[in-house]
Amino acid sequence: MKFFETSKYYTLKKSTYISLRWIGIIGQLISINIVYFYFNFQFNFQIANLIVLLGIISNLYLVYFYEKTQLSDRSALLFLIIDIFQLGILIYLTGGIINPFVIFLIIPTVFASSNLGLRTNISLLILTISMIVFLTFYSEDLPSPLGNHFHVSPYYYYSIPISLIIALVFLNYFAIIFGAESRLRKEALNKMEEVMAKEHEMLSLGGQAAAAAHSLGTPLSTIKIITQELLKQLRDNKDVIQDIELLASQVERCNQILKKLSLNPSEEDDFIDEDLTLKDYLKEIISSFKETSEKEFSFNFTQDSNSKKITKSIEIVYGLRNFIGNANKYSSKKIFINLKSDSKSTEISIEDDGPGFSNDILPKLGEPYLKSSSFTNKTNSGLGLGIFIGKTLLEKNFASVLCRNSKTRSGAEVIIKWENKDLIKI
């Protein structure tokens, strides 16, 4: 199973969860004992400490018997249920819903909402709401003598659980949304790093292939000469001559393969390894697409286009390739690329004559894993990774990227802009 498939499973880091539980357990012990011994409040002290002891035992189980470093979704659900019940029983013994520490009931659910699956979160949410409702109607009195003098209006009393439930739902909703977005973005960034690693690997392999072709040229030439001499000397030996001819043909085949390997990587190396102007970068990228595409590329640039060479950058090349590749993919017939610059900035615009961006995803462009709800675009739509990767790589290199529908044509338009002072930093 691939890494990106296994990384989609929800887990909770055991060490972090154990540390948080120790903090909660120690806090409970301190609160119970200070209230009982220092303030002389009367409540069921023995049962309260017994409940905390159960929390300690469950945490020791995690430390010494649960061997995995990550809590699975199911295991995390089980221990979070224990946390909710443990805290709920303590609050039941000490005043119920009017106990100020009742706010802590929402912590396990909120904590889990950004780390665990949706079904687990919904289960914990329902359980916590049920516990709040139960504590509203059933509980022991506040510890005496506090309970003897503390009286609240029913309006205030019932507003406490209502406010807790609203806060719980509100916090869970946003934590789930932000957690899901964070996971998607992290996965997309990992894929971007994987793509860039492959680019560097291919570049490295190209150089190695060229070096291998150069190094193997001499021994293969020697073998070829020896086979020719053997053919002359043993031409009357029919049993051996066929093997020598086969050897000669394979040597020639090796020469042809190495020749191809030495030619292609050298062309790519010249493109990647040489410091070029943005105009030359665009020319090379457009040329690479023209070799495989039947569509028409129109490249225009102003005479005063920035002529300063920028340091070789696979990130800029790949970012520009992504946007030009998208234009090539979704255009009907033509792709329009314009480069213009002045004393302050340099701007590249990439337009096509295709259907353009769907209105429902236009405000979210640049985020990974976007899907249009438009029926006409579903069959030909991607996941937004191309735009996400291109935008991230170019913005990392000081560019600003604007994606929109073209104001002059039917298709999409991407505007990439650099301040000239920032281009020098690349």
C-alpha cells in the first residue's frame, strides 16, 4: 500500500495524548484535595478519588501495555469515551451543570475533532451532549456549605447547558473543517515534494546517463574492433562465426542506446542548468509542448522585456510548465502567452480559448483537491493539484499568482507577476 493511502487513516499521537491526560488527572487530584482539605467542602471524597484512580489506571495501560506509537481511530474513541465519563461522574458528584468545571466536558470532543474521523467525532459529540443534558437534570448538590447558599434563576440555570452545547457544536464544526483542509493541504504538499524529488532525480539520472554513455564509449569501441578481427580470423569456422556476429550486433545496439541517452539528457541539462531570462524560459517550455501538441501557441513579449538572467530554478520551470500545461489541456485551439515588463515589475499572462474556470471553484483556486459541481466540467476536470503546485512553487519564488477567467477571451487566464527586485533574489 502506498504511503499516501495509509496516511489517510486517522490516528492520534499516543505520547501527546498521554501527556494531556496526565495534566488533566493531576489537575483533578489537586482540585479535589484542595477543595476537601483546605476549603473544608463536604462531598463524596472517596468516590471522587476512586474515579480519578480509574483515569490513572487507564493512562498507565496506555504507557506500559499499548505498544503502538499512534492510537487508531477506534482506540482513541474508546479512551476519549472513558475521559468523558470520568469527568462527567466527577461533575455529577460536585454540583452537576452549575459546577464551573463543567466547561472541561467539551475538551475531549474538541480535541478529537481535528484529529479523528467524522463518525468518531459525531459519536463523541452525541455522547458529550447527552452527558451535558443528563447533568442538567441529575446530579448531587454543590459541596456544602457552598450548596446551602448558592441559588440561581431557572433561566440562568438552563442557559448554561444550552450555551455549552452551542459552543461544543460550533467548535467541533470549525475544528473538523480546518482539520480536513489541513490534512488535504499537507497531503498535496507531500505530493508536490514527491513530484519535485522526481524532477531532481530525473535530472540527476540524465547526467548519470550522459556520463555512462561517455565512459562506456571506449570499451564498446574496443569490443567492436576485436569482434571485427575475430570475424576475419574465424570466417571459416561456422560454429563460432554466428556467435561473433551476434556479439557484434549487440555491441552496435548498445552504442545506439547510449547515443540516445547521451543526446536527450544533454538537451535537458542545457535547459535546466543554464541561467536564462524569463523569455528564454518560456520559449523552451513552449517548444517542449509544441513537440507533442497540435494546438497553436502564441507567444508575445515586449521589446523591453526583462533581459536579466535568473539563476536556474526547477521550481520556476515546473510552476510555469503546470500553468502552460493546463492551458494546453483545456484550450480548444489556441494558447496565448504574453510577457511584459517595465522598470519595476515583470508579468506573464497565460490565456486559453477553452471553457474557463467554473464559477463554483473560482473563489477557491489555489487550494488542492477541488471538484466542480458543474455537470459539464466533471468529465474533464482535475483535482486542482496542478494549480496548487504551480501557485505554491512560484509564490515560494517571490511571485504573485492570480487565476481568473479571461476578460478578453472565453477561457481561463493566469497572471504571474514578479517585482524586478525580487527576481534578483532567485
